[in-house]
Amino acid sequence: MPPGHELVQAHFSMKAGVTTATGMIRSDRVEQIEAEGPSYEAANAALQALVPEGYVLLACYIAG
């Protein structure tokens, strides 16, 4: 498992005497990002553009 990640799901199977393990990992850190725009659509687009490739936006809070 790469450093900075944690195992969240594991599955083991055996076929013909060979055990196979598969797992799902996720980053073990959370970062806060912030964006602004003249409208919801513009602010949301700016926020989405800040999400690094391979990351997922977990929550969105709209200040008003």
C-alpha cells in the first residue's frame, strides 16, 4: 500500500490453490479548498477545477 493511504476494503479468494487478494485504498488526509464566483454555477465550476486529478470532492458548503 502506498504511503499516505489506508485500506478500506479487502477481498480474498482462492482458486486452484492460489489465493488472490484485492483491496480498495483511499488517501488518509483531507484538504479544504475554497472558490468564489459571481453565481452558484461559476463558484461550483471554480471549485471543481481545484480538485486534483484522482481526488473526489467529499462535501460542498455554500456561504451566503
